Amino acid sequence: MSLGISIPMYNEEGNVERVLQRCQSHLKASGIDFYIAAVNNGSTDGTGSTLDELSQREPRIIAIHLSSNQGYGGGILAGMNSLMLKNLDVVGWTWGDGQVCSTVLPRLYQECMQGADIAKACRIQRQDGYRRRFISKTYSMIMKMTGTRNSDLNGCPKLFRNDFYRSLELQSKDWFIDAEAMLKAEGKNAAIYQEPVIMEPRFFGESKVRMSTILEFTKNIIVWKLKRY
């Protein structure tokens, strides 16, 4: 029984220790053997040094440093590539801002171990700012273009059975990686479990999601659909 989590972090020095300690605490309490690939995604603050300190205290934290920001998806994939070397039962990713509490991780892990190809969080309530709520609603409208059956493609954490994750062959290095994973999974008629969660306010810093993210996301949706016709 083993789990690997990739956590991309960009200028999250005020969140790093809190997020990783909460994650470890819930996994240890559940008796799950785990590794956390914490990715310093080209941060310009103290994120990297804090990760190094934490990884020295806890060998199950793998600190990965990218010299420049590789995008949201690029950060995730850097961590996932490291975890693939560990031969774990379940792998996946979550956010470095701590807005979805890691108490959900053991539940998602058990669902994968019991047969789900993917187990993920589905945000039913969001306690974030007006701008983020507006962007999220815009996302939802754009996602209807894909014909997805999922109400929250971007919801995290996302966990996958190891063999199923490998079959997806994810490539997106930007904000489209969550949608790519779920759309490919739906195309494979995957067994998908969703756990309702509340998205909490940010403890530190500001969201990295901007209006430009919507434009990038829309472009990727159009490219995705064109490839299928």
C-alpha cells in the first residue's frame, strides 16, 4: 500500500511547511506508506530553501528544484516523473496552496485501491475571492464545450492507479493538465470517484490563476477538439 503525491509550488514560502506537514500527518495517521514530490517551480522567494529543510527532516519528502517556472503542468509532471521511479500503487497530485485540506487524501487513496481508476476532489463550495470565483465560473462555461460529464475537471487532489496514470501519457505543461487527464480518462470509460470538498481561503499569498489563464485554457480546448475531428 503506497502513495505518491506531486505538489507544484511557485512562490509559496508561507504555505510550504503548513501544506506538507498537514499532508504527512493525515497520511501517517492512516498508515499509508507515501512519498511527496514537492516541486520548487522556479520560485523567487524562500520556497526552495524551506523545501530543502523539510526534506532533510523527512526522507519521504523529495525536494525537486526547477531553475525556471515550467508552468503548472510542468511542475506537476516533474514531480510525477520522480514518483514513477518508486513503483507505487497510487500516484497523483494536489495544490501547493492548501485550499483543499489533505484530510481527503486517505479516502481518495482507498477508492483507488478498491478499483477506481481515478479518485478526485469535487469542489461543492468555494471560500475564495470574487476574482477566483468569476474565473472558476468562466472555466465551467468553457468546459461545456468539451462535452465532459465531470462537474469539476480541475478539482484536486487527483489520484490515479499507477498503471492507469501511465496509460494516459499526459503532456500538458500548462493549466490544461487537469482537463487533459480527465478528458482522456472519460475517453477510456474510466471508473471515476469524486469526493465532495470545500475549497478553503488561501492561508498565504495570492492565487496564480489569472484572466490570461482562461485565454490559455480556451486555446487548449479548441486545439483538443480540432484534434478529434
